[in-house]
Amino acid sequence: MTRGHIHMIHRIFGAAAAAFLLLGTAHAAHADVMKTRDGQWWPKRIQKDMDGQDAPSDAVLKKSGRNNLELAYDNVEVGGKRVSAAEVEEIYPTAAYENLSFRNGERQAQSRYWSEAAANFAEAAENLKGASKELALYNRVVCLAQTGNAAKTFDAAQQLLDAFPKTYYFAKVQDIRARILINRRNRRGAEEELNKVINAPGMNARDYFEAKLAIIYLFKFKQAGKDTKIYAQARADYERVAREIKARSAQQVAAIQLLKAEVGQGKCHVYEGSFEEALPHFTRVIDDERSLQDQGLLAQAYTGRGDVRYAKIKKELAAGNVPEDQLPRIIAALTDAALDYVRVSKFYVESAGDDLYPATVGAARVWATHFTLTGEKDCVLAKRAAKYFFAAHKLLKRGETRRLLTSEVKRFLAKRDEACKVP
């Protein structure tokens, strides 16, 4: 296992969407260490040993001390250094790495044997204490969530909360529980779970605003359908979150959440049909280097920008009578839109969440439009579009959306076959 895995596992259930757990080969560690958002490593006595290093060596871990990490949703303390939980980037508890069941759980998770991994983490938790036990219990929740067993996941989350009422993972497990309740059509219960984060005394700014964003996304944006009034309400809520972050001078610790509010506003503009107003929101996020910290955020921004670019070209083509000398410009614009979509469907697959399907089907439709502009004769473009149509179709569960896409794909395949037929 690479030593950056803890940071990664913490990101699995952010508000934008759930991703697959990716774990590497296990290595034993001998001490508790934390890395803060400013790139500093703690306890203080190891900092000079970490200059230019991405992860602590075994020697540095030994030097740091053993069982010196205390985790909570408001503050994290290691070796006498206490910081806001929002400032923490990576943690390395000792005893967890020394526990055979814990290491077996990581290996099973890497192979995506989620049930077996969850059982290993449960066993490890019985023999661990403090931060190591907390991490084992949280990993169990993550793995059970991947099995799709909502009841067991919900109960495991409660066991973590019972053992550590102020757990560092409080916001994450509440988000998991909220999504389970939404799937059970218990909206009120789901909202209550997220409000527990918002109302928790001393909740760190990062998780506080993440919960607020989740409420907007789950209970307005996701429920809006074609109702532009609800999208306008969601956009206003995103704007309020952005203002509150700035009013609390939390732009640093909640930088990602501020960018998520920016993307949220842009996506609402798209669904309201206000494409020109949407574009600056996506551009600001893509151009902000802090967005590199969250691939799920970038997936949303690139999908949104692809939507704006494609919508603009479709509007121009729908007007008809496009001069031939304008075709190179239109094709170049289509290529730009395709690159935005393909970036998401190819490079951000594990983090894209709800944006993976629209990005994949968007790429298919862009290539199909380009194919149409060739007089439906370019076999290469036809095959490229078909590839993305097939990929998008696989992402859908049975239902009306899949049925409509099936019809669209069948119509396109007939054109592809005609363009690619052997003389």
C-alpha cells in the first residue's frame, strides 16, 4: 500500500459523488504522523527529515513516536500539535499497520473483495484502539458501501459513531447514511443526517460547507428534473454558500467547497438554459490550480464546459444555412467540446460520479454531430461516436432513459454501417 492511501480513502465519499476505493500494497508503519494542508509534516521533530519527500520513511515514522494521534471532527492532534480537522491532508496511525487483519483488509479491498475486506476491518477494530480503531471502523463502512448492502452499511456507520461520537469521519459517514436514506425515499431522514454535520458544535469549516453543498445537490439540483425554477433556487443556494465561505474568511480551508459552489452555479445556469452565464463559472474552476486536489470537482467543471460548448454549436447548426467557410470553425469548436467530455469519461472515471454518464453520452453526440457534418460518410468518426454510445449505454440501469438511448443508438448504428460498408 502506498503511504498516501489514507488521504485517498478519506475522499471516497465526498458530496460530489461515490468513487471506487483504490488501495496499493501494504507496508508496515511504526508511528503516527499527519500532514497538514500547508505541506507540513507532524510531529515537529520529523519536519526536517521530510523536505522534498512525498511520504515518511520507516525511519522517520519510528522517530515520530508511537500512538500519538487523536482524531476528531473539529481538531486533530499529533505529538502535541493540534490543528483544525479541515487543515489535515494525510494521517498515518501506527497500530493499524501493525495489525494483520487490517493489512488483510487492505489487500482484499485492493482486489475489490469488499465483503471480505469489511470483515477483516471489523476483526482489526476489535483488537485496536484510538485512531487505529477509528480508521478500521471507517474502512469497514466504506467497503460495506461498495457491496451495496445498505442495511449493513448504515449499521456499521452507527457503530463508528457510537464508538467515536466526534469521529474525524463524522461528515463522511453522515453523507453515506443520507444517501442510503434517499434511496429508501426517506428524504426527511436524509436531510436530518446532513443537518447533524451542520449543527455539530465546533464542526470544521471544510465539512460544514461540504454538508451544505450536499443538501443543495441532493434535495434541489437532483430533484429539479426540467423545472427551471428549482434550478434557479439551487443556484441561489450555491451563491449563499459561496458568500458564507467568504464572510467567515474560510476561503483557504474550504477552498474546494468554494469551487464546488462555483460549479453548482454554473450547472444550474446550464439547466436554466443560460449558457453564456454558465461558462465563466466552469472556466474559473478549471483555471484554478486548487481544483487539482479534487478530480470529482474537475469532472463536473469539464462536463459543464463541454455542455456549454456543445449547446452553442447545436444552436448555430439548428439555425441552418451554415456557410461552408464556417465549417472548420464549427468542427474545431466541436473538437473542443469533445475533449472536455472525453477528459472526464477517460481520465476521471473513478471520480466523476454522476457526471460520468453525461460526459460519455455527450462525447458520443459531439462525434455524431461531426459525422453528420461530413455528410454521414466518415467511417472513423462514426466508429468513434458508436464507441462512446456503447460506453454510455453500459452506464445506465434499465428504465426510460436507457430505452430512449437504445433507440438513439440503433438509429445511429444504421448510419455507421452505411458509412463503413465495404464496396
